[in-house]
Amino acid sequence: MTKHRILVVDDEESLCEILQFNLEVEGYEVDTADSAEQALAMNPERYSLILLDVMMGEMSGFHMAQLLRADPKTAHIPIIFCTAKDSEDDTVAGLNLGADDYITKPFSVREVLARVKSVLRRTAAQETAEDLLGFEGLQLDRLRKRCLLDGQKVPLTKKEFEILALLLAHRGVIFSRETILQRVWSDEVVVLDRTVDVNITRLRRKIGRYGEHIVTRSGYGYGFEA
Amino acid sequence: MTKHRILVVDDEESLCEILQFNLEVEGYEVDTADSAEQALAMNPERYSLILLDVMMGEMSGFHMAQLLRADPKTAHIPIIFCTAKDSEDDTVAGLNLGADDYITKPFSVREVLARVKSVLRRTAAQETAEDLLGFEGLQLDRLRKRCLLDGQKVPLTKKEFEILALLLAHRGVIFSRETILQRVWSDEVVVLDRTVDVNITRLRRKIGRYGEHIVTRSGYGYGFEA
DNA sequence: TCAACCTGTTACAATCCCGTTATCGAAGCA
DNA sequence: TGCTTCGATAACGGGATTGTAACAGGTTGA
């Protein structure tokens, strides 16, 4: 398991530092931003968790969360809200924007660490929860890293397997090449987006008649359709 | 959303009780059976999910799954297998019987809950499409980048899709060509505003009788009207 | 060490998207 | 009727997008 990267967004600099220090002690890689604008400018898609202050200067944390959710590159990233207010309205609104948890200020460092750990564990569990992905005679077993076509083993390479798993786990959804690169390749690796094309071609050929279920939406990307 | 009913089939009574208790805490309605025969006798078609032990007395879980799949009344019900063995043969056979997931014993209660939730979400998600934009028999699915006319797929190009999405999202509003160019094309790209006309024409033709709902306001622009 | 395999890049062909242009019709106005 | 303006539409073609074969560097394993 690679190190988790966490982005802390709060306009109180001292708070950012405290959180950064403590999270880094726990073994996370941490960056901080003191405004939503700054945070959005530093490639939020690279992080596996975002700690977000609700009350900030220009742009509120809620608004930023909305933007993150609207972009397919960042829509899946878990968000923990920090809020000083404990009015129900705020909380409810925040949760509907896809917050995965929230903490009310003032909070103890211990509390934050617990929430972070819990959210990361939960989302990690979700991603591996569906070990079996299938469509008719096509079965993916994520535990055994194996693909079966009508009960017959089909040797997929790692990349092919991961791409098919991604598409199959979100049947119907169209993923851009960029998103596929980000989710299947790690963030650090830089490859051309045409690489995705080539892997899709190889994948299509290997899964026989299900190849045509991997559809191309010109200008958008690829998806798995029934 | 009505409460989900879950049937737990396992010959270990204590295990049944533990699962029943925990699933009920999570808000599910749960019944248990200690044999495949008993389970089949209690109208399995009433359940939305079946948790099935592979190794049981007379009839194996696999065999029971086969029977469930053979009956159209129960063929659609998702099944999660519980198995102590992890031999390859068992798994392969299980997959072909249409298991939606499997868990190997010993398992934690947390793990079971996660799988149940995940499988139910997946099967439910297939029915309720998100991100839908529609007017009567005309549907736009933004995630799938797809347009349906009376349930029939209509192949729209990217530009056509984006324009229709814009108009449909703001029904009744008249957009100037300039605004449409700004929103659908990016700001950098420079094209003649007559280009919009042409794309509108192509779009109108493709969406059949709904073409006339895209109205022209001479001197102003275009909009979607009921 | 060699062979087999994985995988990113490149090149080229095929497709089709879509911007431009030209022509025509409709509406408004004198 | 003649003129002008605006929009509809057909047709063309350049260029963007995609599919795919081939190649090469890297890795793995015997």
C-alpha cells in the first residue's frame, strides 16, 4: 500500500501546521493550503483525502466540495469537513455535498487522527469490497486477480485487469482517458493518453464477444455498457 | 426506499444469530434458515439478497444457488456465498452459478456488512440512474454521455450532446450564440457564430419530434421550450 | 544468460466530427 | 415589388479522434 497523501485546507496557518505535523508523524504525506482557491490550484486529484475548513475567506469549504464533486477527477476523493458552527443546517448541507465525515471545532488532534484513519479505512474497504465483478459470462475476481470468460481463464495483464475492473465496477459510466490514467496508473507516472487506447484495444481482443461492450464515446472516453 | 429483506442460510445456528442481529441493527429485515431445503421452502422470492453458506448438510449452497437461478422468480436475487474453502474449483463453480460476491470464512461482521451494503447498492444503482436530464421521451444521461429517444439510443456527437444538455438544463431560457459558444466550446477556441446554427440543425434532426422544442428567437438565440 | 512477457511509444490508416461556405427561404419594411 | 436581414440547410473538406500493428526498452523467471 502506498503512502496516503492528505491535503489540509484551512485559513488558520497555525492550525494547518499542527495538523500537518501530527498527520506526518502518523506516516501520511501532507500538504496544506490556506484558501480554497489555492487548494484547487494544486492538483487536488493527487490526494486520497481532503480535510476542509467550512469557514474560509472568499470561497467556502462547501463550495469547494461542490466543485470537487463535480469534477470526475476528484469526485471520489473523501472529504472531512471541519466546522466551528454546529448548526444542523450546515452539517446537513455539508453531508449532502458528499462529506464523508465532519468534525466540529474546537477539536483535539487525537480526534482528527481517528477520523482520518477511519475514513481512509472505510473507503479502502469500499474499493476492495466488491471482489467479484461480473457481467454475464465475464467474471473478474479481484482477490485472485483473475478473469474468467465462460468459466475459462483469460490471461489479462495488470493494466488490462485494472482497466476492466474500473469500467466494470461503474458499469455505463464513461471515463475520460485522463481519469483512467489517474485511477489505473498512479499519479506519479506520466504516460501519453494514447496508451489508454492501446490497452483498450488489447483488452477488447482478449475478452472476446464482450469486447464490444467496451464502448467508445468520441471526445469523452470509454465505458462498459450492457 | 423500502426495507431490504435478507435471508441468511447457514447450518451453524450461532453464526446465523450473529449475522441476523448485526444485519437487523443496520436496518435490514432478516430471516434465517439452517438448511437449503428449509430456505427453499420459505418463499425465497421475497428476499432482496441471500447470504448462502457453501458447505451445508444435505444440499450444498452451490446446488441451491443453481435452483434459485433456474427459477425466473428468484433468478435475479443477488447471492453472496460464504465459504471456508478457497480451493479454485469451488470458486469457479460458484462464479458460474451467478454469485454476486463471496466471503471466505472466518470473516468479520464488519466485512459482511460492507459486502451486503455494496451488493445492494450496486443492484439498486442499476435501476436509478443519476445525472439524468430529461423532457418526456427525451433523456440525456450525463454520466453515460448518452441520449435516449423513447428508450432508443440516439448517437449524438460531443458538441450536439453539450448543446442539448445546456438547453435542457435551463429549460425555457434563450441562449445567445455567443453564450452557447462560450459554454460549449472553450473560451480559447474561436469559431464563427454561424457554427451554432449548423449544430442546432443537426441536433434538431437527430432528436426527431423533439426537434421543434428547440426554438429560435430571431435576433436572440436558441432555447428549449415545452 | 536467454526467453517470454509486459507495456509505452510511434506510425499510419480509417473514420467521422464539425467548421466553413454557399444557397435558399421567410419575415420585415419602404 | 424590391431590398435587407436573419435563419435553415446541404455540401465540402480539413483536421481531430480513434483503431491497430509494430517496435523497443524493461522486467521477470527459468
